[in-house]
Amino acid sequence: MMKFAWDNYKRYAWGKNELRPLTRNGNTGNMFGGLRGASIVDSLDTLYIMGLMEEYEEAKEWIQNNLDLNSVSKHGWVVSLCVCYIAGLVSAMLFCFVFQIFKQKVMELGEKLLPAFNTPTGIPRGVINLGSWGWASAGSSILAEFGTLHLEFVHLSELSRNPVFTEKVMNIRKLLNKIEKPHGLYPNFLSPVSGNWVQHHVSIGGLGDSFYEYLIKSYLMSEKTDQEAQKMYYSAMEAIETNLVQKSPGGLTYVAEWRGGILDHKMGHLACFSGGMIGIGDWFVLQGHISHSNTALVTLCFYSVERPEVINTQRVCSLCALEKHCRVDAGFSGIRDVYASTVSHDNMQQSFFLSETLKYLYLLFSDDDLLPLEDWVFNTEAHPLPVIRKRCLQEHVTTQDDGQTNLE
């Protein structure tokens, strides 16, 4: 599946961000600030893991020669640049052993994102202009955006020995711990100016999802020393279970949304990852005990735009369904409505399909020691980032002679 998807991307959309398999051309998109090659960056570690070394070398060469951070001057989403480009390059450096090739690029991009944090509260704006280094968005910052930077920014500090990146994301956590949370819940919108919730809309799906994912993964990536992240995660899960987890008249378990104290009885597709997330937390922290909530959430998730959230939880049935319904002559395409009698494809082979969906499927059928979960943590785009051992933190991020602070 990966080779078929990659070969068609290379044939029809090489250097573009995604492949449009029905029209057989490329999509540049606009969320990456004018950067190109999102599918290449997202695919690099997937190709390496699968042993597709010729394709991997092609991807590595393109990034080295064509990924030019100085030529971009458009508005880009901070979180998308972080979880795709920064994490993809960091993963390539540390997992695929191409450290020196990509270090300059990833650090340069990380520095381009720092001005987004220049707000009265330190909560970053969602959109930044990569040319002027100024933030561009107004209004609220979104929980799933400013809450999905921690893993990558900590590794930027590790690589650069500069604590500024970790300080930025720890400031976010400090503010979140300080402000009042209704019934222990985290609303999805926060003012980067006042530091107050803008509206009390809570969702474990879109707008909120990966914030919770990064709490438990921050704990795991710290070699289970980040007790604050662990506490925040389980407090949030307890509040969600108390206030949002519901059961339908037919006995189906789902996670409702919460709007100013009123339940909205719907569960978005992006919430389908939550069963897998709960399973990770239970397995690594509760010694293999898998909670009822984890197994009960999977029944409702059907709609597909090639996203990996369902595979994160269900996994086994997805492979055949993707081959049967999403594969087209020139790649894979998402489906607009799985209930329609006639399939309607959306003409997009997403970069995260190569990074997440196919990687998770491959690892499902691989030996566990191919990528031991005790040593690696997947970011939200499925890029493996190494667990930061305490001894490594002491070696690589120490107090400098110029007075920089320690990350410990």
C-alpha cells in the first residue's frame, strides 16, 4: 500500500504537498506557509521503517536539496508546521540517523515559530507569517493547537541545548494550571491576550483532541518523570468521564460535547482516537489494565477521510476497507460519505495517510521490537520521537556558562 501510494505521489505530484489521485496532479495547500513537500517529509520515517530504502533516499535527497525555508513568506499554521515538518525532520534525525543533514533546517524552522508566542500571556497565536516572522491570526487560540507543541519543542531544546523552546511550552502548561476550569474540563478556546476561556465549548474531538494526547505522551517521553503531565491527564480524563461520557438508548458509549453546561450529544470523527489514547494511558501507567471506556468507544467510528484515528483504536478491520473503498487507479482517496450507496471520493491523498495511517497498519502486523514503545513516543502525526532519558537530559541540556537555565 505504501509503495503504491508513494509511487503515484512521485509520478503525479512530486514536490507538492499532497497528491490528488483522481485528477492526477498535486495540491500545494496553504497551511504550511508556502512550504512544499509535506508528503515527502511526512513519509520519510515511514519509508525507513518499512525498509523502502530507495524511496527513502529519494525523499532524503529532496529534503536536503529542495526544502528551502528562506523562500517562504506566507501564513502558516503553527501546529501543522510543528507536527509535520519539525517532527518529521527531528524523527529523521534521531530515528533514521541523518542528524547533521537536517539539523540546520529543523532549528531554523523552530526559530521561525517562536514569534507566535509573543503575546501578553505567552499563549501562541495559531497562524504565523514565515516571511515577516509576525503572527497573523486574531481572536482565540485553540486548545488542540497550542496544546500540541510540547513533544516537538522539548526535542528542539534537546537538539539545540537552548531551553527557550521548552520554556515556551511549559509556560502554556503553567497558565492552564492557574486558570479555573469548569467542572475540571478544558474548553477549546482561550484568549492569548487575557488568558481567559473565550467560550465554554469542550470536545475531545476536533479543537481539543491532541491536547489530551500530548499530556500522556509528555509523561511517557520524559521517561515517566513528568508527574505534572500525568496528573493533568488523569484529572482531565476523570472530568471527561464524569461529565461527557454517555450511553445511548441502544447501549452505545460515546463522548458528548459540552457547550456552556449543556451537553451536545454528538461525537466527532476526530474523537475516535480517544480509545487508543485511553489504552496507552492504562497500559503504561496501570500495568496493562485496559479500561471499559477504551473498548466501548470504537463502535461509532465509520466515516473516513483516510484519517488514522479509527486505526489508533480498531486497527484490524481497516486494512481491507482501505484497499476496497479508498484505493483508486492513481493512489488512495478519502470518502465523503460511507453511507452513500455510490462511493464519492474527495480526490485527496493526505500526507498524514502516509505518515500515520499506513505506518500504524504496518506496525500492527510487525514484531513489537521493530519500534519498542518503551523507547519511542509517536507525535500526533505518527513521527517517532525518542524517550528523553534523564541522563541524556543532564548531558545535553545543562546550565551553560552564559547563564542559560537548566531544563530540569
